[in-house]
Amino acid sequence: MRIGSVNLQFCGFGGQGIVLSAIIFGTAAVKGAGLNALQTQSYGSESRGGQCQAELILSAEPINSPIADQVDILVAMSQSALDRYLDRLRSGGTLLIDPELVVPPKRSDIKTIEVPATQAASEIGAKIVANMVILGFIQQATGLISEEDLYKSIRENVPAKFLEVNLEAAKRGIALASGQKVKVEG
């Protein structure tokens, strides 16, 4: 798939794999889809439990700025992160939330999709892989990267002892996205 430019932002608490999500998706976009990618991140001062976010810009063309004014897709894995970053989501953009962790906002100019990532991760015995459920969902709903490229990037970026549960979580996310489509600009 060829795109102009798509801006994604992942946000939540440290320990939820927010930054790893952006790294895995960006790596798959570069190595598999041949896109340019730029990833930035920021953390609160706490090592776990503090707020963190990672932004990922994907483009078929060279990327001239490390930060987008607005994002096309916002993934919120905590209520405080949603409250902080919701204004960055452009009108017409897509918000992905985990309904176990976040209350949908009252904003009529965006598409909000509830992805039960924590529930799906709990069903395979590892709540910690909810981020991989979200990645599988994004892969399937956007088509920005292929399933195989997502799996390959997970294999390259996740420690071997956690690999199988992460791959299973991504597969669960892909299944959750059945019939869902997220429009990507560009």
C-alpha cells in the first residue's frame, strides 16, 4: 500500500508497552512496506506507571519534521493519557481505546473504536500483551503493513521467552478487527 503520510500516537502508562508498540509498527512499515518512519517518545519521571507516549510518522516521501501538529490515529491505553492527548487527534481521525481502561470521549468529529485489548490479553493469560492486541487490530484495520511483516517485527523486537504470547496477542487483535476499517489519509 502506498500512502502520503499517516501520523499515529500511542499513549498510556509506562509498563504498557506504548513505546515498544511504536517501534514494532514502525519497523514493520520500514522493513516490510518500504515506508519512511520517524518515531519519537516521551516518558514521565516514573519508571513504571507514569505517563508515556510515542508518536510514529509513516510516509512514502521523506519526513521533514519529527513532530506532527495533529495525528490521524490516536491509541489511548489510559484515561489520563486520553485526556492529555485527545486534542492532538485531527477532526475526522480515529481514536482506538481499550474500554476496560478508557471512557469514550464526547467528540462527534472523530471515529472512536473500542478494542477490548486487556480482555483479549487476559484470555491468553497475560494482560501485559494488550499492546500487541492493539497492534494486530491496527494492522488489520488499516492495511498499512502486512500480517507477516507485523509478526516478523514482533519476532525481532520481543525477547524469545515472551515471543509466543506476543504473537498470539497480535493474532487476537487481527481477529478483533474483522470487518473494521480505519481510513488512512494520504
